[in-house]
Amino acid sequence: MEVTVTVNGAAHQLDVEPRLLLVHLLRERLRLTGTHVGCDTTSCGVCTVLLDGVPIKSCTYLAVQADGRSVETVEGLLEGGQPSPIQAAFKQEHGLQCGFCTPAMMLAAKALLADNPDPTEDEVRWALSGNLCRCTGYVNIVRAVRAAASAMRDPEEASAPATEPSAEREPEGSGEPRRGAPVGQEVSA
């Protein structure tokens, strides 16, 4: 089946099997490996991409459903060959550890900030609640999203030299999110 999909601004016309998942089109056919495969059931969120600006789980979305639409992957976040404010903030605020969930977290953050340029901490946690991180307790990820929001609202801040990250950092492995709750809500022992 012939599909035309715009990925990171470039149009691609491809012949695909009707059962091909979007994540496999991106990873195998287009060699955009920043979109990861985790659970294959939409539970973990590492396969998140933006479809017409809306986060979707590409592990259960058929490639043919993206026909005529626009997809953005983490590779599309670069701005003029430079890290976007979101990418820069994730680095500055240590919003990653192993990095497996990071592409999806950054794309979910981009969608949030497009709709809400000044989110509260709770709004950030809610927007990221479909993406699981098994390394962190989300504190630094939330800080990164809020720092990106600030930088995007104030471009001078984004172009200023990077400062040292906050001295207070979350200890590694500090908790697990509760299912159905915004990320960062620790499970009590």
C-alpha cells in the first residue's frame, strides 16, 4: 500500500504492508532510531512521536494511518543543527540517565509547551504521565521541561551561556510512579 508521510519536515512516499506499525516504519525503513520500542502495548511510552503535533504511541499505530500526515521524531527537534531549548534543558537539568525514555519525554514536553508555554509542575507531570522512566523519579525531568518553557518564553535566556545545573538533584532510583497518576507521585512504602 502506498503512503505519503512527512517526517521531520521531509516528505516520504513509501510502499508499506497494511500491518506495518509506525514505529517500525520510522526505525527500519527511515532509519530514525531515536524512536524506541519498549513494551509494544502503549504502557511505557518510549515509542512516543508527534503526529500533527499530538503525542501518540507509535508501537500500536499503523503506518497507513499516518498517510498524508506529519510525524515528528526526536531527530526533528534540532533547530538549525543546534539543540532545541528542550534538548538543552534536558542536558542542563540532568533530565535523563540511561536515555532510553528521553526522546519520548522530550516530544511529550514539546507538545505540552506548544499548548501551554508556562505549565505548572503538576501540569508537566500530567503531560508526561504516559511516559515511564525506570531510572529517575522524574524530578529532574520536570525541572528540564520547566526550564525549557522558561527558555522558550525568553529567547535571551536560551542563548545565554549555560549555567551550572541546580545543586539539588534527585537521588537515583528514588521511586516508581503509580499507574494512572501523574508522574513523580511516589509510591509510599
